[in-house]
Amino acid sequence: MGPGPAAHARITDTAVGRHGCMGWCSRECDRHGIGAVCHRTARAENPIADGEDAVRAMSDIERNGRGSRGNSVLLGLGIALFGLVGRAHAADVAPPIQRPRALIEPSAPTTVASEPVASEPGPSSTPAPDSNGVEPPAPTGVEPPQPTPTTAPAASTTSVPPPRSRPPAGATAPAPRVSAAQGEPGLRARVRRSPKQFRHHGFVVDGRLGTLGCFRSLCGSDSHDARPGVRLDAFVGGNIRGWVDIGLSGGWGTLTPNVPQGTNALVLYGMDPVQLQQALDLLGGQALGIDLASLAVTDSKMRAAQLGPLFRVHFIPRGRFTAYVGTGAQYNLFRTRYATPGGDVRLDFHGIAVPVQGGFGVHVLENLAVGVQFDYLWTWYGLASIDHPQRALTLPVRVLESAAQMQQVDFRRQLPQFWTFTFALRARV
């Protein structure tokens, strides 16, 4: 005789539907031809207490004998049915699915909490004793762990930049350009505070425009009564490390004499023309061939020019301001022209000029400065030339000086010394 309906129900409800085939129960299921279904349904998660009911049900089958094949088929169908119910029950108690953070509203954080699922009681809370009078142990119910409520964090409101396109394989990515504004704050402040570097060294060209004056007896009111005129100067050279200028300097200027008409030209130099002609004839051993008494002046002009090397020393080697002193050795020419009834007469005095100068300037641009300069030209005369319509004559100044001494006149002290005051424009190339 096979097991009765009650035994099949116990096996179906307890051993398979909720617990699956475990241990000794699995071997009994294999014996009745329901092992495959039992093993498939054994994966469901069920309370532990109902496993003991399955043991008791399998014991009843042993006592009552093996069932018929028809009853085994019915038992297998029951086990399969309750196995499906066990899987659905396991899906109900599965933990909640965490959704992606981007799908949750950022402004309203949600709290996800799973409701506890109460375990369903078995067919009987108190198991019945078996045929031998042995009461099986009381079932112990173990509740599954309750999941703790989880609060989904608020989604970040920061916008996600679009993906950047990658350069083709083998291409070298260009280095990022860093502007001055992205540099270090200390570096930016240092660059802003640093002044321009006004360098003085290099190739230098300067031009000057101003006035030329003279002093000594020839320029006084008793003689030519010369007034200052226009002065042009230039310098071309180089500056060494901001300290020294070496170059070539030159200048040209005019003076405005005020000579009364009819005055003899030699009287303007403090000498009597008749006595001077006699002295020159005596010193020269022959007549000059020029009538010095006929040099009556109707108009006069005065010019001066210098050219030569120049050396300057700077007190400020770099920066916006410049200050210097300088000197040199230059060729000096002093020329006077007189209009006379017999024609124009020109007297030239050649010599050496030693300029003593000082200047001060301010850089208005990095390579351009403006300033002022004052020069004193100490001059020494060594040669005189007379260009007369009748004859041209060149003689040393010493001869004229000796002839003037016969008249108690210091001829050299009659000849002028010069000064200049100019505005300078200096450029560094």
C-alpha cells in the first residue's frame, strides 16, 4: 500500500514546496522518482523549522510501504506546483533594487524601506508523534533579517561636460597654453610692479639744438659786440655698459656781430693797421702786398665750427634718468667775413678746442631720451689765414702776436672762447 493522501500532502507542503530536498529527505525523494523536481525546488529560500515536518512525512512513507506509481506521479505534480509557489515567495522577500542615482530627483531624497515579510506557519505548529512514540523536536522559527531603510543620496546638480574627442592614433597632443593671468599670483604681481628697463648701453646717436656764445675782448662791446647765435651739435658713438660714451662729436654755430660801418677790421682786434703793416713787413722781410689801411668794414659775419672725438662718463648706468660729463679734443675754426669797398675779406683762425660739457636727460621712451647740455670750449689758435681780393696769406698766429706786442697788445687774448647751451635728443639703437 502506498502512502495516503495525507502523507503526500505533507511531503509536498513541507519537504518540497517550502524547503526543498535536503539530506536524508533528498535520498527519499530519489527513491520515489521525484528527485529531479525536488532538487530544482530546493533552491528556494524557506524557514528551517518546516524541514523537520518533511522528515516526519518521509518516516510515515517508510512505515506504510512504498506507494504506487500513480501516487508517485501525483506527488511529483504537487511538488512541482508548490516549487513554483516557493520561487514566487522568494521573489517577494528579495531585497529592493537600487536605482541609478541620476534617476532620482535631486531635490527630494527618497527613503527606500522594504516591508518585513512574515513567515507563513507550517501545516501544524505542533508536530505529531510518530508510531514509535518519539516526539520530534519542536520547530524553532528563525525570522529572516530585516533590511534596514536606506536613504538614496541626492543627485549632484553639477553639469557633466560632454565627452572630448580623442586625437587620432599617433598624433601628439598640443601642450596647454598658459597665459600670464593663469600664472602664479606672486609672479603676476612682480611683473606688474617691475618698471621698464631703460638701458643706456649700445649704439647711441644724439642731436642738439641751442645757442652759441663767446666772450673775451673780440666779443665785447668795444669790438664786435657779438650776440649769441644758433648752435647745432651732433654725437655718434657707442655706450659701454651704461657707463662710458665714446664717439665723434661736431658742431657749428653763428654769432651776430654789431660793427659800426667804416671801422677798420684790424682795429676790431685792438691793433693799428699802419703799425701792423710796418711790423709785418719788417718781420717778413718783404711787403705784404695788401693795404691794411683800406679794410673799412661795411658788414660782418662770424662763424665757428668744431669736430673731433669725445669721451663721456655717465653717473647713472641704467634707468629712466641719465647724467654725464664729458670732454675731448676737437679741431676748431673761427671765421670772420668783412665786406669792404675793395671786396670781401675773410680772416680764419685755426686751432684746437677742448670741450668741457655736462648733461642731464630723462627717458620718455625705452630707447629715447630728452635733456639739456652745457659746453665750455677752451680754444687755442695756432694758424691764421687772410683771404683778400689782392692776395691770400697764411701765417702763424705767433707772428701776429709778435707784431701786436710792438703796440703793447696781447693778440691771443683778443681771440674768442666759446660756450654752448643746447637741448638734446638722445636715441639708442
